[in-house]
Amino acid sequence: MASERSPHGATGIGGAEGSNRSGTGTRSGRRGVRNRVNGSVRAVGRALHFPVTGTARGIRKATHAHGAGESGLGKLIELHAVNGAGDVMITIALASTVFFSVPTDEARGRVAIYLGITMAPFTLLAPVIGPLLDRLPHGRRAAMAGAMIARAFLALLLAAAVATGSIELYPAALGVLVASKAYGVVRSAVVPRLLPPGFSLVKANSRVTLSGLLATGVAAPIGAGLQALGPRFPLYGAFVIFIAGTFLSFSLPPKVDSAKGEDTALLAADADHLHGPHLHPVKRPGLRTVGTAVTHALAANASLRCLSGFLTFFLAFLLREHPLTGQSAAWSLGMVAVSAGAGNALGTAVGAAVKKRAPELIVVTVVAAVLGATIVAALFFGAAMVACLVAVAGFCQALAKLSLDALIQRDVPELVRSSAFARSETLLQVAWVLGGAIGIALPLVGELGLAVAAAIVAAGWLTTVKGLIGSARHGGRANPRVA
């Protein structure tokens, strides 16, 4: 009996142990399967998530390189990218409403009305923006955030207006324009406060400008895709972008709001005012705190900015009515836009490499190059010439603007540098508006239009070349001009 029970008991015990081992193995197997499945899911999640996080880390690494992260310049670079993306969304929506939705003759009238209702009041308001913002040295982050949130809600107003075609479109567009330029003025005034060690203003502005151009290039096809869904959708996208920009504005370092060591640029200057704080009260603020180099460079830049406004409107209507040979109107306009953007981006990138050259000579050279390209394009008008002209104009405009920044850095005392940047941006915008008005008024004859464009550039070059070369020969220390 014992011998029979023993095997039976052994078998029973062994069976129970085998059963337990089997259950444990099953559970372990299930856990292993779950772990493998979870690991695979996490791997897939990381793979899908990496393009976003990896891109974000790459962008952050690029914008914060060389001390830009520690100084706060990286935050401004990112904010300007957001600004560029939002602006291009609104531009796409307005262009489709005012320009592409009607026949050419009617579009010219509508754009003329648009310019009259929006640009003309802005031309009067623009000179006020700089002095007004000079009174807010302790609220620059709030001013930038205000410009962002104002455009966010104006985008919603525009979304309703473009659907109904109501008159609200024009005052809302004017508000967007004013808020955009107010942001630009404050941004220019902020850059000197965020320079990393060893950075020059031309290099810092080059980085900031490039971020805006790259963001525009990324946002443009997205805006075009939203436009295909309906005219409101790019404006909804702009609303979201500008809301994000509002919060990002307050991420800038507190020193942006510090006015320590600053003063207002003067309209009239003398030897006492040229270096150091103002000893006497000045009633009329302006840009003439320094010698003629800055004022001549500003005039030369104004001619290029006037050319930019002219080409924007004149070529837009010309190529819509008379597309480039063998191409559609949309393709012709797209090619010109890409050429201009590529030229501008290349000029901005090259600007940092030539920052140590005499800025006056760079301005003289690039304006002369644009003048030559415009004359050649007028004489041999055609698809290739138009594409080359807009590329050269974009390239040279970027280099000229960076050279103007370098001159302001070199010649304008730190006490008034921020104010000088604000005023130079405002004056250049006024020049762009003037060029756009001329482009709208001219008949759609390519050779005639480019001849007028050459005259605009020639006027700017001839009136500034002597003063700029003289300033370069004297090492940029010409006598101050008294208004």
C-alpha cells in the first residue's frame, strides 16, 4: 500500500508542481508578450514622435547657439518666426480675396481702394509709431504681445469679412498692418538689448531675419492648403499662431523692458549731443544724432524698399494679365515670389560673412548692382530677366539693410540706438508704401514699368553715393549734420 501510495502521491505532488510551473510559465510568457508589445508600441510612438521632438530640438539648438540662448536672443528669433508665419497666413487670405477673386481690371481698382483705405492712413500713422513706442521703454514685451493679440482678433474679424465681402475688411486690414509694423519697430529696438558676447547687430539681425524667412517658407504652403478649404481657414490659422506669439512674447528676458542707458534719438544734433546724454531738452525727435553715413545709407535703403513695393504690385498685375512665356499666371507669380524669397534669404545669410567690410561701400555696391539689373531687365524684358531682377533685388535689399544696421551700430551712441532702429524701420515702410502706390498707378507695360523702377533706384543711388564714399574714406566719422 505504501509503495502504491508513494508513487501515486509522488505523481500527485509532481502533477501539482508541474501544474504550478506551467501556470507560472504561462503568466511569465504573457508578461513577456505584453512587454514586447508595449516595447513595440513605445518604439513606434518614439518613431512617430521623433520628427516633431527631433525637429523642435534641432530648431532650439540652432536658435540658441553661440550664446543666443543665454542672452535671450534665441527667444526673439523664435518669436520672429512665429510672427512671420502668422503674417503670411493673413497675406494669403487677403491676396485671394482682394487680388485673385476678380478680373484684372477690377482687381486693380480693388487693390487701389485697399491701398487708399489701409496704406494711406498707415503712411500718416507710421512716423508716429517710433516716437510713441519710445514712451514705452518699460513695456516692450507687453507691446509685442499686444501687437500679437491685436492681430489674432483682427484675423477673426477678417475671417468674417472675407466670407461676406463686407467693408469691415479694410479697417481690419489696416489694423493688422499697423500692429505688424509696431511689432517690427519694437523688435528692432529690442535686438541691441539681447546681443550675446561677441555678436554684432548685423549678425543678430541676420539670424532674426532668417528665422522669419524660413518660417514664411514653411507656413506658405500650409496657408495655401488651408486656403483650398476656404478663405476663412488661413485666418483661423493666423489666429492660433498669433495667440501662441502672445504668450511667447512674455518669455523674453526682463531686460527687454529695461530702459537703462537709453535716450531718444534727435532730429537735430550738435557736438554736445553727438556723444553721451542730452544736456539740453530737444523738442523734435529724429535720426540725425550722427554724421551723414547713417542718413545716406537710410536714403539708399529707402530707394531699394521703394523698388520692392513697386515690384510687388506692378509685377503682380503685369504677370496676371501677361504671364511669362508659356506659363500660367499662377506659375509666373509663384516663380517670381520664390526668386525674391531666395534672393532675400541668400543676402541675409551672406550679410554675416561680410559684416567687417566697410558698410558704406557695401550699400553703394549693392544699389549699383540693382540699378544695373533693372536697366538690363528693362532693355531685354522677358521671363529670365524678370526672375533675375527680383532675385538680385531681394539679395541686395537684404545686404543693404544689414549694412544699415551695421552703420547704426557703429555710429549711433548706445544711448539712442534703439530709438534709431525704430525710426529707420518706420521710414523704410513709408518708402515701401510709396513704391506700391506707383506700381498700382502705372499701365501694365513691362518695359515702361522697369524703366520707372530704374529711375527710382538711380535717384537713390546718385543722391547718396558721394556721401557714402566720403564717409568710408573718413572711416565713418563724418561731421554731424544739423537739421
